[in-house]
Amino acid sequence: MPLDFTAIDFETANNSSASACAVGLARVRDGRVVDTAGWLIQPPPGHDRFFELNVGIHGIRADDVAHAPTWTEQLSTLIEFIGDDVLVAHNAGFDMAVLRRACEVTDAACPPYSYVCSVQVSRKTYELASYRLPLVAAAAGFLDFAHHDAAADALACAHIMIDSAQRAGATDVVELAQLLGLRVPQIPVPERPAVPGSGSPLVALGVV
């Protein structure tokens, strides 16, 4: 099954979308997970306070990220892992907002990734009392993972999409979304100002 995409999950230090403190990734090729990665991140300055509510969810504290790469330092690694893939995330609006806002506050260029939300996909695929990640992952046959560990959550999300595509007979994530009547939006990227003397503006690569 030529089903290719990257699943992504962020954890945040506080209620700011820019406060990324961990990321998890799972690469899928031909309907199989072929690579995973995850690392801690120093949240951008001004967004780096750790709230106890967030710490209680994911267990990451300020001391844990003291020597981790900053958002800007790790961004090239993140982009290299994703490549040209469509992104998938459970409650994708949250994760795409983290990616976009962390780039905005650090003045970094954010790629206009296309993405699909596995919550929306799961609502069209399974009949469940709740569509929280652990319950949907269990319905997809992926059990007993460390919820709110970013790498584990990304892997669970990947398995949900693989199972959903198999059930729908879809060959890629865009086709799956279309079969389920879902949109495949892009991260909106604002226009950047023209560079003096360049004769052309640095424009967004794409918008919703």
C-alpha cells in the first residue's frame, strides 16, 4: 500500500502555542512505519515558563530542556525528517499551531505543510465513546504506549492512519481524506517583506 506520510506530535511548556518543549515523529512508507524520532526542545524566549498543569501531563520540566536545542537550532532537523510529506497529527490544529507560532516568534520560515487530522479521520472510521488518542489507538490495534510522550504519541497516530486507510481502501492520506469528506489544509504562512535591492518579495510558499 503506497501510503506515505509523517505523523507529528508536540508537547508544550505552557498555554502558549509557541512553547514547544518536545517533538515526536513517525515516518510511514508504503503503509509501514519505517523510522521514528523524538527530542526535547528549549521553548523560545518569552514562551519558556513551565506550567505545573503541563508538567503534570507530560512530565517535562525546565531542567530537562536546559541543554536541549533551541527551536531554531532543531528546526532544520525537523524539516529534514519530514521532507515533502503530508503531516498527520491527532488534533492537528494544535500541533500545526505550535509549528507555525514557534517559527513566528523566532522569526524562522515555516514550511506550508499540508496536513490531515487523525481525530477527524477517526470520527469517520470508528464508533467510539471518546476519540482521545489512547482509545482510538486501541481501536486501531496499537496498545499500551506512553501517552504524552511525544514520540509514542506520533507513533500511535501513525498506526491510526494506517488502519483507517486500510479500512477505507485508500492508497494515500489525501485520498483517505477525500473518501471521508475531509479537507487537507495547509499551514498558512504570512508574506515576508521584500529584501532591499532584490527586486522581488520573499513570499509565502503557500496558504490555506
